[in-house]
Amino acid sequence: MLYWGLAASAGVLSIIALIYDLEQMYFIAITVVALPWLSRWLSSGVDGSLRAAVQTSGEIKLHTGDPAWVRIAIYNAGRVPRALCRASLDLPRGLVVLQSEIDQADTLGPESATHLDVGFTPVSRGVYTVSGARVLTTDFMGVFEFTVRVPSVDLMVTAWPKLYPVRGIPWLENQSSNLESYDSHALDDGASHGEVATDFYGVRQYHPGDEIRRIHWPSTARHQEFTVIEYVSQQRGSVTIYLDLDASSYPSVGDDDAFETAVSLAATVAAVAIRQSIPVRVVGQGAEDHSLVPTEGIASLEVVLDRLALVDRDGTVPLDVVVRRTARIAHEGGIILVTARNDGVLKRAQAAAALASTSSRTLIVDAASYAAAGAARRTEPVRGRNGALTFARGDDPVVLLEQAQ
């Protein structure tokens, strides 16, 4: 468009020069057309002379709000310098570019190479695919801009929930004091080893990473989908975290922040427990499965965070029903309920948890406070019924968790 605009201007100048017989006007008209044309001609073939490739590939895993960087290598195979090379990523919704990308620019000389680091950060949990990148460059006069697509971009981004920087949780430390010696292979063998015993619990949907030998073929044939055998450890000292995914627990449109707080609380408690070598299970009642993390063995933090990156408040089963159905997997360990409810459903869930475990705790996210603005920050734990700990907008979860007994 710029080129044709200059050409039109040159045409007007030529007509004026012809009418008034102005030789200098002819020179100006020729210059207006010639310089951009020369610049465009010298920069022609930029798609063929400019090479670009993404050096960061595979999978990036990070917490929501953390920065990540993707390096793009650029090579100018031509003999004409390219001015102001800039790189950008085609980011899906949920990933936003870092402000510093605006300053990522470089001048690329003939037959030379450089690289640009493009930054982004996830603003919400999930698994995203970055499938495109571009390199923008101008000619040496800065008149024309060219865009080169970067081929074969295949970058998977897993955005984990935010973790609160908690040093320790007192009631988890008490739980770990009951921890007996643990054989991580006991549940894989489906047999009793040392201090760990296993009971047949049932079958569940196959998850990536489950061993093929654990597939329950009769159930697989009946349901037309892979199912695996699940065992229960009779180990003391384990922790089972129930994350309430029932849609009715977060009825308001503005409950996204409350739900994200609940997910972060579950992830933080799991992280602290795993750091203290406490076996962890995370259970929910979403649309896909009750078990967010396979109940066998010590679940690694990465497995827990991978599952929590995908959960949503899409469940249809009340929390108390889920606890009654599955609480026996706790087997004398502790149970932690994470929910936004504070009603009869929670009371029944607490009662079922108390019967099935040596100790139970409840973390309540005060959804009503998240709908209100200007809530003051509390520095002291506020306990609800049956020892429940409530978290409202403006609270510091780190302080509340570290002070809760």
C-alpha cells in the first residue's frame, strides 16, 4: 500500500511537471518512485533468504503467573541487511505475551545469525499448544515490512495451579509423625511387603502412565474402554485430599477466583505433604473420574500438578457422596476436604471423613467474600465448624496455613 501510494504521488508530481514544464519536479517524481522500488527490489526474496526456527521445543511446565521464554533462531542467508528483526508467537487464549517482548528486536546483517527470546506467561490453568511463530523484518530503509512464518512449531505448555510458598503446615507434620516405613513397589506388585498391605479396591478408568499389566480386561471389554485394577494401601500416615469439584458448590458466575483458590490450596497441601515424604492421594468428582491421582504409591508432585491443571468445577456428585463412596482409601490416614460449601453437605462429608480416617481437616473457601470487593486481609486463622479453616478474599493463605494447628 505504501509503495502504490508513493507511486500515485509520483504520478501527480509528473503531471504537474508536465503542465508547468518543471524539470526539477521530474527529478523529484523519479526519486519518490525509485528509492522505494530499489528498496523493495533489494529486499525481494526475503522469504527465501531469511531462515527461522524455534530452538525451544517439547513441553514447558510452569505455574500460573510464572514467566517462560521461547528462543527463536534467525539466519539471514542473503547479502542485504535486514533491519529491526522481531519475533512473536501465536499464543492461544490463556497465555499472554510478556511486556518485555516489545523490546526484543535486532538488526540482522548479510549472511549472519541471531536469536530472539520471546516471553509469555499463563494467566489460567490448562494445557495449551503453541503452534505458530513469526519473524517480522523491514528493509534497510524501514519502508517495507516482511513476515516470515516459522515452520514446525510444536510446543506444549502445561500451566499448573499456583502454589503458595508455605514452609510447613503443623497438622501435616503431626500426620507425618505416624508415618511407617514405606515400600514404593508394594502397590505395584499388588501384594503385601513389609509394613504395607494392599486390598483390592476396584477398577477405574485408565490414565496415561498406568502399567499395562494392571489392565482389567473383563471390565475393559464390557465398558469398551481401558480400565485398570486399583488397590488400597493400609499404610498409616498417608493423606487423602478431597477437592470439591461439584458445580453446585460454586454457583455464582464470579466464583472463578474462589475455585482457583481451592485448587491452589489442594495443590499446596499436596506439595507440602510430598515434600515431607507423606503418601498423597487427590480425589475429586469432576466429569471424568473420581480419582485425580492414581491411589497407588507415592504420587509425585508433577503428577498431582498435571492433573490439577485440568480440573474444572463440572462435577454433579455432592462432596458427601464422594467421601462416603471412597473414604476407605484413606485407611487410617488423614483426610483433608477442600470446598466452598459450608452447609449440610459439608457436615455429612465431615462426618464420613471422621469415621474413615485418623484425622480430618476442612479448608473452606469463602466464595461470598470473593464476590465482594475491598475485603480486608486477615492475619489470624478463622476456624469454622469442626475445626474448619476458612479462607476469604484478602487473606494470606501462607500465614493461615502455617499458623493453623
